[in-house]
Amino acid sequence: MAEKKAKAPKGKARGAFFNIEGAKVTTAKKYCPRCGPGVMMADHKDRTACGKCGYTEFKK
């Protein structure tokens, strides 16, 4: 049988979600208030949304 090739990951690398300033590391995205630290919200044009629980905050 033919071997399956590994697919390249889609989207940004996880390192793009963090800002490093000297010895301090901060997150570039907001954490979900329902799920807590560790679950980042997706940033859309008109809203931020959690992919795990569905919590959404609309931008004004």
C-alpha cells in the first residue's frame, strides 16, 4: 500500500500567541472567562469566541 504523507499544520504556530519581553511572557489573546486560564479565545473581526464552550463577546 501507499504510505500517507504527514500534513502541514494549518494556521499559526502556537508561539505566535505569546509575547516575550526579556524574562516576561504574556499572552496575545484573551482567556475564556468560563473555561479559565489555558483556553484562549479566537479573535474575529466583530467578536471574540471560545471554541470549547461557545462563549462569545461582541465588539462594539
